[in-house]
Amino acid sequence: MDFYKLIENKKDELIKNLQGAIRIKSLYEEDSSGYPFGKNVKDCLDYMLNLSESLGFKTHNMDNYVGWCEYGEGDEMVAVLGHLDVVPEGDGWSVPPYEAVVKDGRIYGRGTMDDKGPTMAALYGLLAIKESKLPINKRIRLIFGCNEETGSLDMKYYAKNGGEMPVMGFTPDGEYPVINGEKGLITETYNLKYKKEGALTVKEIKGGTAHNIVPGFAYAELICPEDIAADILSTDEENITVSKTADGVRIEAKGLSAHGGTPNEGLNAVGILTKFLNKLTFEGEIKKAIKLIAEKIGTEYDGKSMGIYMEDEVSGYLTMNLGVLEGDCENLTAKLNYRYPVTKKFDMCQPIVKKAFEEAGFTLTVANYKDKIYMEPDSELVKKLMSVYTAYTGDSAKPKSIGGGTYAKMMQNVLAFGPIFPGDEVREHKPDEFMEISRLLDNAAIFANAMYELAKD
């Protein structure tokens, strides 16, 4: 069956409906709506469920934590896990991040690659299976997650409240040919409460928008006497801009944003800023905190100065990202995201980081840990997904491990599969996120073939 032709016939409809999803700014919010992840995320879930119902699928909303549509009959179920929540847009866009602009064969907007585009492609892949009328022996469930970017509480809720587990499945939130290994994922928030000391005071410091985005911009406003301000203003350092304020100086650092799972592709503006601040005459607890961040992390992305560097042949080296630093004259908050290789262990890195922050006066206040996963290349699921990819593309690439964390960590016998093709730019969490319309159609066809292969036997 040529699923691609069935999907191509609905190309305009597919694009229009993806635009509708992108235009809902589905960021996690603690608002007054009463919905677990905020009203905008709930609105996006409603949008996808209503669309799925209009296409003829059974749907279910599990308490606004997660929803799904389903096709077929059978005692067993295979699943596709997509997510509708997005990370903040950040800085550096040349197009509006939530208008779903289509130009030059691309659709732009936050979520086009991660993960609304692939999820919509999966929905139209499922529609192609339905319209083909090919027989299948398992139900196919397309799950619409709502909290992948900030903790996966949606899938924890699904499991805790009796959500059916698939016999196998995939999440279209990684890379091709198939991701059979994911590094362990550690997300932590450290807080420091301190007293002002000395002539130099942090009025405000801020950089970054999320733990899993490399900050592209950061700034600090300092209160200080005229002589200290004059010394700071006289400095000339790359990627740093200093300007005079009424009561001191403002220091701005320019970096390059990237996905927190590939921090080597960016330049951490918080690291640039703290390395500059570390040269100034701070005193007391804030001096220790700045010294820790500047010297143990800075612009590094591999944990070497922190003493946690490690690597393996399967998944490469540990990556570390200081995603957020914010505070004032009494408080400082740092949000970290680090990922350890699939053959290594949690206790080889986390206790070291925790100790370093505690020795600098910080307290660990929020922690989210997801263990590494690894599935052998000769396992049934890997072989089936590989065969689908190879048959469609002619590419005989091998399974790979990544630093990104996906829903594959939340359910057994699920792997990340697509949407990024070998050689394509990784665009998630970056400014001007986009997906080529040709890739949108290719993904829909590949997902259709994969769902069919998993469900037919």
C-alpha cells in the first residue's frame, strides 16, 4: 500500500491543521484555570481530540493530563506517543513563533519539529491506514501528551491511573533510523538565599528560559559606587556589553541558543556572564555562588571542570547545560540539565554536582530523574522500525543513541523513531524552528508504515 499517496492527497488539510495547533501557545503554566498544565495546553489537547474525532477516530481525555485517539480492534494495542506542549520561544526569531508562517516550502513555529509537526504527521498516517482498509490485528493508539518538556507528569498520571500499556510502540520525537539508547536525564533546581555584603550588589540577574535550552542571552544589573562602575565600564570583553545605569551598571552577555541535549551546538550566555562577574569584587555568599557557576560550569558542556566527565562508545560523552540563572539581592536560582551515557550510572555524577552546589550554599529544591534506556539492535522492535525506515529511504544506517530524553523512558518497549533524518539540522528548542513540508509528508508516510507493521501481526 502506498500510504504516501493517501497522505499527499490531504496535504493542504494537513498543513492547515498543523498551523492551527502551532498557533496555540501551549507552554506549561501554573495559572488559575484549574487544568494540570494550564489553559493553553488544555486548549491544544482539545484541538487535537476534536480534530481526531472529526476524522472518525474514537477519542478519550484522561482528566486533561493526556488524551488519545484510537483505531482498530484487538486485545493488544500499539502506541505512538506524541506531545503537544512546547518549550518557551526564547530570543532570536526572524518570524513570529506562533503564527505558523509557511514560506519557501517550510512551516515555521515553535513545535513544528518538537513535537506538534510529528504528532500531526502521525495522526494523518493513522488516517491513511484507516482509509486504506488494510486489516490489522492490534489497536493503534495515538497518545497526545501534555507535559513532556517539563517532567512527563502526564505519562506518570497515565500509568498511575490505569492507562493501558502498549505491547510496543514509538515516539516521533527523536531521530532516524531509530533511537535504541537514551542517556540518563537529570534535571535539578538549586536555590540560594543570601545576605548582601560589600560594595557590589546584584540588583537583578537573569538568563535562560528553560533547563533544556542553552541560554542565548543573559544580563545582570549591579548596584555599585561610581569608582567600581567606572572600572567595570572600562573593560572590553568578547560577547559582553556594559552600560551605565542610575545606580550602577548593566552587563549583557550574548551567546547562541541550542537544545539542552546538544549543548555543544550552542554557546551558553549564562556561562559568559558568570565568568565575567567572577572577575569582579563581590563578597560573601554571592561571591562563592558566582565562583562555583563560573569555574565549575561556565561555558563548558561536558562536565569536565565539575569532575563528572564520562563517555562510552554507545552514546558518547556526558553533556551538561545550565539552562536558567535568575535572582536578585537576596535569592539566586540555577536550573541544570545533564545527561549521562547509557552504560554509566546516576551515582557517578549527581552526588558530585549536588555536593558542589551545597558547598557553595545552595539547596536542591526540585529534582527530576529519568534513567537511561538501551535496547539491543537485534530486538524485535528495533528490527521492525529499522526495516520500515530502510524500505522507505533506501538508507542502511544503524540504530543510534542520543542525549535527548523522550517518552521512550516512560513506557517499556517504546523507542524514539523520527522525525529528524540523518544529516538534517537539529532545530528543536532553537529560534526559527521549522519543518520542511516535504519532510512532514515523508514522516507521515513512514509513521503510517511503522504503525501498520507493528499492528498487522
